Amino acid sequence: MRNSFSYLILAAFILSCTQKSEWYIVSDFAFVGDFTQGLEGPAVDAEGNLFFVNPKKSGTIGKISIAGELEIYVDSLPNGSVANGIRFDPEGLMYLADYINHNILTIDPLYKVPMVYAHDSTMNQPNDLAIASDGTIYASDPNWAESTGNLWRVDLDGQFDLLESNMGTTNGVEVAPGDSLLYVNESVQRKVWVYDLSKTGTLSNKRLLIEFADHGLDGMRTDIKGNLYIARYGKRVIAIVSPQGELINEVKLKGQKPTNIAFGGKDGKTCYVTCQDRGYIESFRAPNPGRSFSFRK
């Protein structure tokens, strides 16, 4: 009996080590073309297809199917629009941050026709998006020339509401599991802020989560434990930060300029990273599923 028990403990230990060895090993997921200046905005739909913006040329949307097939999903957005961040709501509708024409665009997967969901000409440029489980959108709005930025909410009726102005260069934005917190980073200032988020979408109790000494910050996502996965533009890593502001890990990438990250795969534990300098989307496995994976229908 003692030998059997010892064998079970050893087997469990070996299994645990095997599972851990799969985490954070970076590989090339797909080559998407030599034009990578605007490669950004990865997002995964409920079927597991990966979408991203600006392959081949500006104003396009790329798609990699669950079978690994690459296609141009949208060849040209209307009126010269160019997208940055992509998000899917719980109903499967795609949202795009159109930084040229100050829009949030939507695309219904049945028709693949881009439509204007929200517009505000006073914005600098909607850059990245986060979406709560009820469909409320939060948008960063940087002014790169002035190293400043704003933070907006887009209500379910498509109206923009300015939540905070005169911030640093707002970029990555994300909602925590349970919709109780909102994270926003400032690229130039290298700071990540966290707010308490109410059920009505108001913010309070702003505090600094973490500040970095060098390199930029770009897109970010949370896992179901609330850990932030942050693209460190120029540093070649995805920084993983706990809800308490502790730097847990840095995942070393192949590309020097990661722009954003998304969770996907069958179990929500595969991370896809867009980089501006290699022509590849990279991937690695994480121990926890992404937060948005949990509210898919």
C-alpha cells in the first residue's frame, strides 16, 4: 500500500512538472506577411478563430481559422478607416477601434459589413478597447504628439462618455474578472492604473498598480485569476502582473515590438501576440484561461 501511495505521489509530481513545462514557451503561430507596421488587435471569437488588424496593408482585417488557414477577412474598411484594437462581445459581435475617423465600428459575422457603432469627433483616436460582460465598452484615447490621453466609456446605446481626461499616453485597457476593476496603462509614462468599476460603469478609487523603469506599454489582457498580461513594446516580453501589482513573470518573445495579446485555443489558455517587427504572430501557453473566454456563449 505504501509503495502504491508513493507511486501516486510521484506520478502526480511528474504530471505537474510536465504541465508546467508547457507554459510560456514561445513559438511562431503564423506568418502573416512582411507588412507589419500596424499589426495589432488580436481577438478570438467563440469558434476559436483569431482576428487581427492591418495584415498586408492598413485598413484590413486578417483571420486565421481554427484549421490554421490565413485569409483577409475584410480587405478595406470604409472611408479610409484603419483599426487598432478588436474585441468581441458575449453575443459574438466584433468591435473595432477606428483611429482615423474617431469611430467604434462593428462587424456582424453573418454579413461582414463594417458599421459605425459610436462616433465622437472630439477624441484624439480610439486606440484599444475593453469590454465588460454586459457589452459596455471602454476605450483608450492617446495623443501621441503631446504624450497625453483620455479614457472613455461607450454605453450600450452607442454614446461616448468621457471618464477621465489629461492622463498620460493611454493605451492598453482591460476589465478585470467580475467587472469590478478597470485597468489602463500609459505607454510613455510606463504606468498601469487601476480603478474600482461600478455596475453602472463609473470609476472610483484610482491608484497606481505598477510602474516600469524602461520601454513602452501596449495592449493587455487579464486571465480568469485577474493577472494582467502586458505587451512591453521594445522590451520583447509579455509582462505578467498580479492583481496586487507584483511582477510575476516576463515571457521572452522573438519579436522586439509586441503590440497586443489575446487568449484563445480550445481551453482559453493559448496566448497570441502580435509583433510589429517580424511578420509573425507568436503564441505560448499560459496556466489560466483568459478572462473574456469565460463569458463566451
